[in-house]
Amino acid sequence: MSDPADLTPWPADLVDRYVAEGYWGAATLDEEFRGWAARFAGRTALVVGERRLTYAELDEAAERTARGLRALGIAAGERAVVQLPNSADVVIVLLGMLRAGIVPVLTLPAHRRNEIEHLVRLSGAVAYVAPDVHEGFDHRELAAEISAVCPSLRHVLLTGDPGPFTALADLPEGEPVTGRADPAGIAVLLVSGGTTGRPKLIPRTHRDYTYNALASAAVCGLSEEDVYLACLPAAHNFPLACPGLLGTFSVGGTVVLAPAGSADVAFGLIQAERVTVTALVPPLVRFWLEAAEWDTRDLSSLRLLQVGGARLDPETAARVRPGLGCALQQVFGMAEGLLNYTRLDDPHEIVVSTQGRPLSPADEIRVTGQDGADVAPGEVGELWTRGPYTLRGYYRAPEHNRIVVTEDGWFRTGDLVRVLPSGHLAVEGRVKDVINRGGENVSATELEEHLLAHPAIAHAAVVAVPDLTLGEIACAVVTLTPNAGRAPKLKELKAFLAGRGLARFMHPDRLVVADALPVTAVGKIDKKEIAARIGSP
Ligand code: OOB
């Protein structure tokens, strides 16, 4: 039995139901992967730069890593913080840990000491796995710093030149791994994308995460013909399992890892590897659309572009098919579980204007007002959810869990949504992302969307700034499109917004034109960082 502070269990009647109805299988993620590797042995599983691994080779590499980690003395059930960029190593280490029953804490390359140290402490990790140097950042220094202050950490394993630590390539040879993980237990710990406070850890069990990947592969119509390009960091839920790497492996397709999400890098890979599916966050879509206007590389193999992680405005959404020549799928997901997808056969209007509908027939959703009661159909409220792949509690966070998970197991997402008659959800913002302008509520998301409709604006973020009279006012921070010419003035923007029928109190009070907007570890516009920069003189 696992510790309830680590994994809040689903109630017994639901466990029975999810098993009986086939959502949950009996295998661990490693057993699933072994099955795929056996079935597709000679096919290409992974392409990274010049390196190509068949399923059999990837399986062998995972086996070696599992044995080596065990031989080092890392026991099943222990945690290891993994922070690897898109490389063969991130895939091999993940699969190797799953085989050894070691629980990977999947951090992203852009995380820094603050997050890594916190996650090592929170998880009681015994190992930290990272590159030597990545994008100019020396992880050996970070490893030395956290080793000095985190007593749980016994091993630092690094790719490249390990300095005083152990090279990942030098793992000892070990014996075959014995013992079997509990399919109901934790397979991986994902880092929450939450915008407030320190990152939380989300326990994903073997059977819920397997379902997450398989059902996502089905919704995308993935087959062994597909070539999936991971442009986002592979340890993020979206490229990892929605359907991402795991979903592609489950059908015998090929995964190509891009070292970066830029159009320059990705377009080359799409052309060379005949990529069919990829996933992006909205800021990257806007960059890709700009680049596609002049870039002549052949993108014709691409059949599906998944976009999620933040709200995609309808104007940009409508440009995907003409600009990139592929279908768009909107994905509104969260590391905590619930995934919403527009379906491949949804009408165009739905695909460009909604963020999809729940993946599973067993997903339950409610849209609630501040009193916790359901709002009228079609009204905006906070999304609550339960289901076969949605957490029942964060890892080792009992106080926080009392706030965000209700007694009857509803996870309060903090997202504001509206449900359409078709069952599709439109994301209207975050509960906390509302600017209280002298008592009137300005939805930052709504205003951002109107700003993005302006031809000179490429990216937009609306943040609250303190104001003596109104309490808070809205500040729009924007970047310009390459052919924008001169920056619009605030007065001109207001006239533009009025022309779109936007009420005056919804207009921004301040305008800042920036060269670029800061982004989070997965590439979403980082509004917390923008607010901090705007707020400081
Ligand atoms: C994905 O996961 P996280 O955990 O990094 O972030 C989740 C949050 C959601 O609660 C929501 O606030 C926002 O990101 N979000 C969206 C969105 N998709 C995610 N907001 C508006 N529109 C969307 N399409 O970001 C994630 C996980 C799996 C698949 C896709 C995205």
C-alpha cells in the first residue's frame, strides 16, 4: 500500500468501475512499453539528430539503464529528479526508471535552483539526472549547490562531462531487474504548471497514465504510419502523453525530438523526417505562421497540429490550415489529468473557437459559481472535474489538497470555462486572472484576444497593476508583428477595441510595447514574470 500523503486513492467503487469498463488495465507502464517494443521491434522508435533507434534498441537501452540504476543502489519506489533536454537520454532514462520501478520527477530544462531544490526536497529524491551544460547553464554547479543542502540526494548523474559527479554513460552493469511495480501505484511525478506559488507534484499512476496516452492516441487517430515531432520539452505532459511520445510508441510510430521549438529547427525536421503530427503552445504557433510566409521548406507531410497550454485566439486558429497546410486540434489539458480535445471530425467553427471536449466518457465536469453551486448552462464558471486520469490529491501537500480537492473528490481547476451545447469547452481565463478595475471585472484573457486581432500585434499579455484610485488597472504588454511599421498608440488601440464593440472599462489603461515576452519552462507567456517586471520601477 502506498502512503496516502503520496497518492490519494480513488474510491473503491470507482476503482472497480474504471477497471470493469476497461479504462484501467492490469499492466505497469513498463510492461506496456515492453509489449510495444516486442510488437514493433524492428521499426524506428526514436530519431534524435543523427541517432536512430529501433524499438528493440530503445528497449535494450532502457534495460541497461534500469540495471545500472539498480546496481548503483537506487531502490524501487525511490524518487529521482530528471532534468534532461530533448535527447535520446531523456527517453532512455525515463523508460529505464519505469523498468527499475524508480519514480522520475519530470522537471523541465528551464527550471532553475529554486524549483529543482524545492522538488528534490519535496520528493525526497535520491538522485538528480541532468546534462553537464545546457544552453549555457552549468548543471554541475547546480548539482553541487543542491547536493550540499539536500541530504536525501545520494547520486548525481550527468550526460557529457560529469565533473566531480558520475557520468550517465558510466552506469555499472547490473543484474536483470526483479520485482514488479504496482499498476495502481505512482509511475511518474509531473510538475504542475500552476501559476501561483511553488510547483506542486502530481502523482500519475501506471494505469491512469497509460490510459491518458492510449486514449489520446485514439483521439488523434495515431497509427504506425505517424511521425510525431516533440518540439516542446519531452518531460511535459503534453508532448509526453497527450498523445506525444508514449501515445506514438503505443501504436508503433516514430518519435522525432527537436532540440528547440523554433520554426527554423522544426521546419527542417518536418521536411527531413516527413513529420505528420506535432504539438505547440500558442506563442510558437504565431512564430511558425510568420515563418511559413517566407520559408520554402516542405511541410506537406504534416497532417495535424495540436495546440494547447494556453488559450489560442480564434484569429490565429483560423490561420493554421491555410498557413501550415494541416488540420488544427485544440487541446486544453493539465498535468493534473483532465484533457479536452477538439475532434478530427469536429466542424471548423468548433475547432477554431473552442478548446475541445473531455477525452473520456468517464470524465465528469462541473462549472461552478463562487458559492460552489453549478452555474446555468452556458454561463462562465470555474471548472471542476473528476475522472479516471485526474488526480485526487497532489503529492505530499495535504493543506493545499484540502483547498483544491473537494470532499467528494472534485479537482478545482482554477480555470474559467463555458460549456457549449455541443459539450465543447471555451476557456475564458483563470479564476485569479481577472483585473478588478474599481469593482468592474476585466478578463485578461478576453482583452488579450481582442488585442491579438490587431494587425500590428504579434503577442499580448494583460496584467494588473496597482492603482491608487481604482485599486487595479489593466496594462497591456505587447510585441509587434514584423511588418507592423510603427507601434500603435494607446489611443489608437482603444479606438480599435471600441470598434470591436468592447466596453470601455475593458480597455487597457496602459500600453507597453516590448521586443519579446518572457515565457515559462514549456513556452507559455509568463504573466507572473511580466507582472513582476511591470510592477517594479
Ligand atoms: C498543459 O498542462 P499544464 O499543467 O502545464 O497547465 C495546465 C493549465 C490549465 O489549467 C489551463 O490554465 C492552461 O494550462 N491551459 C489552457 C489550455 N491548455 C492548458 N488554457 C487555455 N486553453 C488551452 N488550450 O498546459 C497541458 C497539458 C496537456 C495537454 C495540453 C496542455
